[in-house]
Amino acid sequence: MTKVKRNFKDSLFRMVFHGKEELLSLYNAVNGSSYTNADDLEINTLEDVVYMGMKIINV
């Protein structure tokens, strides 16, 4: 199994979406919205966050 380079993926994401205009474009794409004023964005950064997912298999 290949180990994921999470620092690289995070750095690339932050490089691509570093500005408010880029973040607004991402937000609109994910939510199917069409907001135009990037100054209305509120950016919240989480550090040292752990995400745990669970895969449920129905048999």
C-alpha cells in the first residue's frame, strides 16, 4: 500500500486556493451557488485536527 504524502497535498491545496477569489470559486463549485463578493468570505483555519471516518459494510 502506498503511503499518502499529506503535507504535499495540503501545500498544493493551499497554493491553489490561497486567495479569496479562488476560495469563492471553490465554494461556489462545491455548493452549486453563484456568489460574487469574495469579501463576504470568512476564513476559519483548523490546526491539529484529527478526522476519523468509519466504513460500514452491510452484509
